[in-house]
Amino acid sequence: MGAHGAEDLVVHILDPNRVVEPNFVAVSIETKDDLSYDGIVLRENNSAVVLRNQTAETEIRRDNIKSRRSTAAR
């Protein structure tokens, strides 16, 4: 609270999703074999994306991704 003040604290309490760190924004990936995965991107490189959700970490090859969208509010 000392760094941002009481006004910022009230905004974060009343609207907690207004500002979300990029590493906490979930994505939804659909693969070419019609499977869907949701989670937070743990890591990614030129060949694969690794998602983490409540149950597991899943590696998805980039050449198998049909669509990818962020679930962040805009």
C-alpha cells in the first residue's frame, strides 16, 4: 500500500481483474487433432508451448496448434 497509495488499493480490491500480470493470463489452445487445452504458459520456444493448469503440465508442439487465444479481458 505504501508504494501505490490507498486509491490504488481500493481499485485492486473492487476490480481485482483490471490489472493482471502477463505471466498469469491464461490461454486456450486448440490443436489440429481437435483437442483443447487451457492453462498458463509455463514456457515456450520455437518448437513447443508448455501449459500448466490445475492438474498437469502439457507440452503442445507448435506445428500441431490450430488456434491460440488469450483469455484476458480486453
